[in-house]
Amino acid sequence: MSEAPSALPTTPTGKTRTESDSVGSMEIPADAYWGIHTERARENFPITRRPISVYPDLIRALAMVKQAAARANKELGTIEPEKARVIDQACQEIIDGKLHDQFVVGVIQGGAGTSTNMNTNEVIANRGLEIMGHEFGDYVHLHPIDDVNRSQSTNDVYPTAIKLAMVLGTKRLLAEHHKLSEAFLRKGTEFAQVLKVGRTQLQDAVPMTLGQEFNGFAHTLTEDFERLSETIPWLNEINLGATAIGTGITADPRYAEAVRKKLSEISGFEMVTSPDLIEATSDAGIFMTLSGHLKRASVKLSKICNDLRLLSSGPQAGIGEINLPARQAGSSIMPGKVNPVIPEVVNQVAFSVIGADATVTAAAEAGQLQLNAFEPVIAHSILQSLAWMTNGCYTLRVHCIDGITANMSRLATQVETSVGVVTALTPYIGYAASAKLAHIALTTNASIAELVVQAGLMSSEEVARVLSPERLSGLVPTTGVMKIIEIEDSTD
């Protein structure tokens, strides 16, 4: 039987302090800012070996919520001003990036996020005690639940914090996503006059420009930018003040509005209190929406990466129309081989996002009655997808797209020998005649342009005009009078 996984790492001194709760007593690392509730969670949930601190946006969001609560409670007179002050200061330090290593509970946990909320309460309380000149764990002066968690429940703190963390992550993704789209547009401009063969179903189709292809990549990303942006106002609808199930028990009736205003000021986002706090406390609809948009964006980005790998395939025996930057040796046995490793890693990001969306869907469906117990895996899945997609967009732009070059000689040769150009002649000589010429060209390797002139269907000047790069790529409309001409299946 394999050994059970150990809890997350302890602090280095080896000394301990004793804390107690309703279950019993435990020894806590003496210099740990967390307390007994966190320590129990460390023992209970060593599942992923990943602490919640891997998501800095979540830690900052939790601190923002606690800071807003302290300020609202102070304003309403439900907490002593000095306690509110030190809670506020401790929260600001966490928002500024301090003490994140003290958020040690695992990202996947039972209890609907209670362990995350307790970890937050205890870190803030013990830092507050330190500010006040008291020992860690001396909660008579500042209590994690009675003071830091005043007017709150995990059931309104946790969903509010993960929504806020998702807003922060989404905005960061949007910034990188936009830069990636702009990178494709720059390549579209650079390749605007580079003619190439288009393809449908992996078969040669009509000509286009390489610039049009890259512009298409940019515009498909723009669509997903818009969809992801639409989720932010929905994420800003919160249930703070709901407390346990949405009835607001233990909170001042004025608290929900007061804490909403404070959180808006602290976060810089206009938060909106849900009109039905009972519904909002149990509903996971926005998480499915965001996850679905992330899946859509990742699938489309993965499709672009598939295209980049195909277009750069070879370089000798493949399509070989573009050259991706060489990032590393591609084989331990084949000298000189270079693989499209950047598009490949972004493909794998997309596969993960697709799987995460399935997880979010299952977890949202599994919620029961007044609470969804599975929000931790929802939070983990979406925050990971946001972080990985952000990193993927950056990596693809900086290490791949910006350095792509066109294989000009290969592109020119492919267009010159492509039978697909005959499509441009159909308005002038008709579909039947064009099909026969295409068949002849394929069987004889003759040039379509030469065959048209030889058949007396058009002059060389007319063919050159119709088959100009501008007309072939659709930059100049094709016009002409259809002439249905019968020709024989010969090269004469």
C-alpha cells in the first residue's frame, strides 16, 4: 500500500504553539500566520500538492473582500475601530503581495471553500496581532472569526472572492489576447502582397494572400476578445451580505450595501449586489459562462496553432510556406530537426481548458439546494485556465508569431503551378471549359495560363490581367462576360 501524501510544507523553525477548536487541540508551527482551522485542512486536503497561493489573484481578492468587510463594519459600528484598523492594514499588505506563502490549504478541498476562508481569517488575525504587539494565536485581542469574519460567511466571501479573482485574471488574459491579435495583424500587413494557394479539406483551392490568412487569424481572436469581455459585468454581481444561505443572518441590514461600496472602491470595479441573494448563493451559472467562453477561445486558438504547424511543415517534404522561429533542437537522434514547439504547447493549453470546462460543468450541475459545495474545483479549473491561456498567448506571440517569415520562392512556385487559378477564369470561359482545362493541366503539368491561350479562349494579356495577384486574392473584383466554349481534351 502506498504511503499517504504528506501535507504541504511546514515553516522552518520546528517550534510549535498550541491552538484549540471544537474538535480538539493541535500543535501549530510557532511562526506560522495560519492557525488550527488551516492546519486541519492541510492534513485533510493534501490532494493536489498545490496551495491556493498558486493563484495570487485569489489571495488578493480574498484580502480585498476582508478589507471591505472591515471598513463596512467600522462604518456601521459593528467592530471596534482599532480592530478594523489592523485588519485593514494586514489586508493591504496581502493585496500588496506580502504573506502569500502563508496561504497553504490545497486548491481542491471539501467544505465549499471554508478552509480557504479560514486560512484567510487566520493569516489576517495573526498579522493583526503582530501589528498590535501580541503573540500569534492570542485571539482574545483579535479573533479570526469574531472579528476578521464579522458579518460574513464562507458562502458569501468565497464566491465573491473567486469572482473578483476571475475578473482580475480575465482582464490580464484580455490584455495578452489583444496583443496576440495585433501581432497577427502586423504579419497580415507584412504579408499583404504575398500570393499563396488557399486550401479547403487539405486540397488545393483558389489563391489568396498570406496576409489575408494572417488577418483571418487576427479577426477570429477579436471575436473571442469580445465574448470574454462580456463576462466581466456578470462576474461583478456579488452576494456579499448573504452570509450563510442568502438571508443575511448575523449581518446588519445595512451591511450588504455598505460592503458593496467598499469593495467597489478597493477593487476599482463597480460591484453590484445580486437582487436575489438566496439564488446568487447557490447559482454557478456565470462560472459555466466564463468557462465556456474560455473553451471557445482556446479551441479557436488551437485551430490557429494547427494551421501554423501545417503551413510550416517540412521544411522540405511538407507545405513549407512559412518559417517558424527555431526555438530548440527537435530531436535527440535526428540532427538539424526543429519542431514547432510553441504552437504545440499552446495546443496542450487548449486541451487542458477543454477538460477544465467539462469539470466546471459537472461541478455546477452537482450543486444542491442552497449552496454549491464544489466551488473550489470550479475556482481551480477556471483560474488555471485563465493563467495558462494568458501565458500561452504571450508565449505564442513573443516566441513564434513575431518571428514568422514567408518562404517566398516556395509560395511563388506553388501559385504558378496551381490548377486552382482556373477558378478565376470561369466568369470568362465558363465552368465546363475551366474544368476540362484543369483536368488537362493536372495530367500534363502544363500551365493553366498557357493552356487558355493555346486554346484561343483568351489572349495572353487578358489572362495576365485576370490572373494578377490583386484579382486572384480578391483585392480587385473579377469582372467579365461569360463565354461558354467547348474544347477538346487535348493539349493542342
